[in-house]
Amino acid sequence: MQTILCMNAKGGCGKTTVATNLAAWYADEGHRTAILDFDPQRSSIDWLEAREGYEGVPLIEGVDAVAGDARAAYGTDIALLDAPAAVYGSEVTQLLRRADALLVPVLPSPIDMRAAARFIDGLLKSGRIARGQTRIALIANRVRETTRIYQALDDFLRRYDIPVLTHLRESQNYIRAAETGLGIFELAPSQVALDVVQWDPVIDWLGDA
Ligand SMILES: Nc1ncnc2c1ncn2[C@@H]1O[C@H](COP(=O)(O)OP(=O)(O)OP(=O)(O)O)[C@@H](O)[C@H]1O
Ligand SMILES: [Mg+2]
């Protein structure tokens, strides 16, 4: 099983968006996929409940992981861990212990970048990351490419010796997918073509399940 953690202490940066869309992608590829939702807001579990309304979309197991030491079912190929906001200290360590890969979404805003700097500095001190047991990568999210703040985010993220895999553009398709329980890969192809290609480097970096 490959375990992929989506985490950043800052709220609203795209953890659930990354977790749910990757889950949909892996499930569509035929992998047995689960989301472990560690957030008391249960946004991923809500998304999975909305997904139940569709016939023909592949099943994704949902695990409410808030209460304790929850695990995906035996035989799961890919587990996405959706972390809550405001995680620090031992909670971060415990989540990292479970993860083969960590994706950190960051928004183009001064407040988000300052918060991300503190969070990433903390992560780089973690033994698991230093030893390469959990691979780490960054994702710029809700990007409008022509803006000055995007350039500032890009410069900021590239200061670290951590891969910046992609930028996901600001797109209503993510809002629609979040509402409906689908991944953007499952919306009409002509509508999501610009979004879908932005995930290629993420999927390449994660490698074969
Ligand atoms: N690239 C994007 N374009 C447009 N909307 C986006 C994008 N990424 C995320 N969103 C929207 O922004 C909001 C916050 O995203 P999301 O829920 O994924 O963040 P989060 O980090 O999981 O938040 P929380 O800390 O509350 O768990 C959601 O409404 C989501 O649909
Ligand atoms: Mg969330």
C-alpha cells in the first residue's frame, strides 16, 4: 500500500482538494483506494457521501480517522490521508509516521506563505523526512498565473530544496467536483482539459502504486 498524506497547518489551502482528486484518479485507474479523513470537519467523508449518488464511478473507501488509530481495509492499494488544519508537534509526527509521501499545498497569499514557511521549516527537522522515509513535495494551489503574487509564491517555494510539482489553477471545476463527489478527472473532458494536465507531474512523482 502507498500512503499519501496531504497536510499543511494552514486552513483552506487545498488539502482535501488534493486528497479527493488524487483518490478519484487512482480509483479510476483501477486501484483499490481509500481516504482516511483526520479532520473533524469531515470534508472528505462528505465528498464521499455525495459520490455515493453516482452509478458507474469507482468506489473509494472512506475511513473516519478522527477518533483514533483507524486503518484502511486490508488489500487497499492507495490510502490518501486528509489532515486537518492547525496540526503541530506530535500530531504531525504521528501522521508522518504513516506516510510514504507528503504533499503540501500552498496558496498564493502573503499570510499563507508566511504560515507555510514555519510549517515547512518544522517538517524539514522531522527525522522521517530527513531520512527520506517520507518523501515531500509542494503544490502551488489556486493560482492565477499572470498575477504578481503567483510569481512571489513561485519564488518562495523554490527557495526550498523540495520539489515544487505543479501549480493548480484557480478553477470553478474544483468547486464543482467538491460539491458533487467527483474528481475533476470525472467531469466532462472538454471542460477540465486545462486542469487535468496540471496533475501529470504529481502523478509522475508519486510513481506507480
Ligand atoms: N484550485 C482551486 N480552484 C478553485 N477552488 C479551489 C481550488 N482548490 C481548492 N479550492 C476550494 O477552496 C476551498 C478550500 O479547499 P480545501 O477544502 O481543499 O482546503 P483544505 O486545506 O482541505 O481546508 P481545511 O483546512 O478547512 O481542511 C474549497 O471550497 C475548495 O473547493
Ligand atoms: Mg480539508
